[in-house]
Amino acid sequence: MKSATVLCKRNIAAISTAAEKKITEASIMLRKLNMGMVGGGRGAFVGGIHRMAARLDGEIDLVAGAFSSDPEKNKQSGKDLFLDPQRVYSDYQTMAKTEAGLLAGKRIDFVSIVTPNHLHFPIAKEFLEAGINVVCDKPMTFDLEEAFSLRNIVKKTGKVFVLTHNYIGYPIVKEGRELVRRGTLGSILKVIVEYPQGWLLRPIDAEGQKQAVWRTDPEKAGASACVGDIGTHAENLARYITGLEIEELRADFNTYVAGRRLEDDADLLLRYRGGTRGVLHASQVLAGEENDFNIRVYGTKASLEWHQENPGDLSIKYPDAPKQILRRGQSNLSDAAVRATRLPTGAPEGYIEGFANIYREATRAICAEVNGEGAPQDLDFPTVEDGVKGMAFITAAVQSTKNGGVWTRLPGTN
């Protein structure tokens, strides 16, 4: 029996005539994409975020998972999500092998990986080599060597790989990128990007808080905690908006909480290719700070400023004119910003919607892959290449601080 063809709702809407739509809808049985998940069981944070984001457009169903290495927690997590017990797997290896053996239309079309960092690579490798597309939480891998290996696997298998740097999903962030591309800011002189948090000010990792324990454990997080966790978001956002690549950096890592094995605060100076300079600050021990991720980009004609805690507004500042506030949902924004906008102006739209925009773009790519079609040319999500660049950034920052904060070139920029 021939499996159901995936045809995204927005692709139906793009068919040019009513007659063509009628023929298409009559001749093709539509179905949602089937999603699997590894990690994200009871007590996890980011797994629930991924599931909410994936559901938002009604084009994805979660049908299988391996949610925890704890058998009882894994079983109960499957019950929480109303899954067929036969598709709640004891481990990701069994899941990949079993799902790959199911008929098209029944098996998962992609897997979301929402585990601690040290498991990203082996899980992604297992599913890609089984012929299953992958959506993976950041940072992409445990170290740079794994990142290079994963890039080769993605190229060899030809499968879709999506990295969930969710902040680029905000519509007004996309507007900022378009302004830079159009030359509204002129030549970029300086980039300042900050990610201040305060949740690790107390030694909650030593007290057993689940999210803190693995993020500060070098055997699970990798060589960096704060920079690996949130500094990579800052690097990715700055690169997304400006299009600039870091050539070299100086890093100063600090560990303020006694007994912590990895840094909880970091300051970096950046030199971009072409001469632009930058400052990147990331900290998880600043009292009273929640999630005020922000960026300022200064050009020869104007500058822009965006704060994640007020994600619908973008400030544009000029040397000889009043400041301008662009707001998500305005009719005069770029096509990229409009496409990523879900709600009317004045209706708050934020974190989940931004995350969902990554899943919506992933859906477009995976629909094309499942149907054996060419990928859309305007896809807008972080790829395996973004993951490699993020790991190169972490690697250079760690090397710099170990060597006393010397200027260090990012691997691959020589």
C-alpha cells in the first residue's frame, strides 16, 4: 500500500488556481509529519517547549519516543503524552532501528533530540544513518571533533538537520537582519551582544537541581557551561543579524560559585572578518536578571537594538533623526518578518512562537525530503553549518581563557 504523501497546508495554499487545488486535494491523501523525541521526559524543561512549538501549526504529531534512561520515568512520560506503549522505546538505538523498519507514513519522519549535550552526536548519528531527519537542541555536539563528524554524516545521508537556536525565530529579529542586508545601518562598526541571567547565583547544582546539575558537569555539558549554554545563542544571533563571521576572540571566563567546575560568567572581545569589532557578555550569576538577552548593532548610518524580554520591538537609532520603533505585525515590515508573524499587532507573541517558527521551517524542509522534492530555496533555520560554527566559537573561547585571555583564531578561519 502506497503511503500517504506529506503536503504542507501552506503548500496547498500556494497552488495557483482553485481547480488545481481541487485536483490536488482529491488525488493526494494528506497527513501530518510524524515526530519522535529522545529525552524530554518528566521533569525536563526544554522537551516540553519543543513539543508545544511543534504542535502550534497543527502539522506535526508526536508518535514515538525514548524519553528517559530511567525505565519507569520513560514509561510514565509516554503515558503523559498518550502514546502507544509499543512506541515508547527503552533506548534511542532500539527506537531508530525499529522506526526505520516501519512503513513510510507510519514511521517517524524526524526525531527531536532534547538531551544533555554529550548525547547529541551519538543520537543524531544513529537516526541520520537510519534514514531519519533530525531536529537537535543546541549546542550541536559535545566538542568540535564531533561537530565536524556530524557535518560529514549530514552531507553523506542527505537528510534534513535543524539546530534549534530559537531566538532567530522572532519576526522582528528577521526584520533586523533585513535592515542590515538592505544597508540601512551602513557599514557595521561594532556589535554588542549580552545574555544576562541569574538562576545559577546560588549553588543549586550542588543541591541537585536537575537543569543545573548537567549544565555545570564537564562530562555532560562539555568544556564550557555558560558560554556553551547561552553564549552560543549570543554568537548565533549576532551572526544571523549581521552576517558577520568571528575571526578571532579574547575570552575571560569566571567561576563565582565555589566548587563549580565550569564557568558561570564570561566576557569576550571579538574581531570579525572585515574589521568590525564586538563585545559578547554572558552570565548566569547576575542577581535579579532573568532572560534579558539583547543585541546592539552600530553602523555608519544607524544602529539597531533588540531585547528578548520585549521581543516585538526593534529600536532603530540615527545620528541626525528621531529614534524609530519598529513593531512586530506592522504592515511595512519585510516579507521575512511578515511570514514569521502569527498574531495581529498588539497581541503578545513571544518565546513559543519564535520556537515554533523554527519548527515551521523545519516542516517545510522535511515535507520536501519525505516527498522526494527539492528543498525550498527560502528556508530559514540554523543548519549543521551553524552548529559547526557554534562549536568552533566555544572551542576558541575555552582555548583563549586557558591561555590567559590571548587572542585566539576560531578553528577553520585560517
